[in-house]
Amino acid sequence: MMRAMPRQLCTLAFVLAVGSSPAAAQTVPACTPSTPTHQRQMMKTRPEPATLAASDITTHTVADIVKLAVPRGKILTDAVIDPHEDETVQVTGFVRLVKLSGDDCDLHIQLGAFPDKHVPQIIAEIPPGETATRKALAEILGVRIHAPDGKPIPFDGPKAVRIKVTGKLFNDSSHFAKDHPKTGNNHGSGVATLWEVHPVWRVERAP
């Protein structure tokens, strides 16, 4: 006949089981920005409207975003620099890389048109204030995001999860370069445009 487990041991067993579960590992670590003030910060952190109807959202693919003309020059004003920046968009693509940026603590996503080909890719950024969205991404990917400026997490082939992100179009003009006006300098390997989805308000798994 089995003896009942003491209450203290039951509690300890439960805590250990929860703490070691895969779901518990799917988190985004705490982060303090190394550079508190950033160029065009207000544009990068625009809040989601209280009501957002489907008719307010334009649906795009990664290829659609890559085709957009990029404004010329480093235009660093904290206001709309191109009419596309007024667009609320939903973009579908394959997650090819994720990292937590230490300078601004944004959760940096590189979305690809393909799960295995290196190009084209675009960037989508989830700001620190979008806590639930950051957690949702980690849960969809089934990973624990590395510490700020830690090793980026790549996703290739069958590991490249297809997702939808919803947010604002944003042109990262700070990376503009005359020699590479479309892709700029130091904007990410495989990234084909300075256009981003930034901020990302919502993320969901795509079929």
C-alpha cells in the first residue's frame, strides 16, 4: 500500500516540475538600455490604438516591404518622414533570427520570405513596453531569449517558424548610406531594406 506524500514534499515536487517545464524556459530576460535616448525614439515606440479594426490594417508579405522605395538621406526627425510610416501593417514571414538588443532593449526579429534562403529579410522590433507581445514571441518560438547582446538565435529550415506581426511601418533612416541606399550600413545580414515593422504590437503563429 502506497503512503501519502507529505504536503511539504508535494509542494516541492510541484515547484520543481513547473520550474523545469519547457514553458517556463520560454522567457525574455530583464534588460536595461545601455543607450537610454535613441534617434526617432517616439516613432519607434508609438502605442497601439485603443481600437484597431481589421480595416485599419494593410496586409503585406516580406517581399512587399522590400519593394518599397526608401527615402534618401539620414532624416532623424521624430515625425513621419514618408507616408508609409503612417501605415499600420500586418506582415507574414519566417523567423530567421532573434536577439535582444542591449542598446535599446528592443526584441529584434529578422523575418524572411523563405525558411531556408538567406534573402530577402526585413527587421521587426518589439519595444520593451510590449511585454505581453515579447512573451508571446518566446512562447511561439519555444525558446528562452538570450541576455542582452548575447548570441543571436538563428532559425533555419524546419525550425524557421512562420508568424504574423502587426505594427507600424518605420524607416530606419539612421542606417542610411549613399553607397547602399536601400539596405544601409550595419542593418543586419540578409536584411534587404531599411523599412521595418517598428513597433510590433501583436505577434501570432501563421499557418
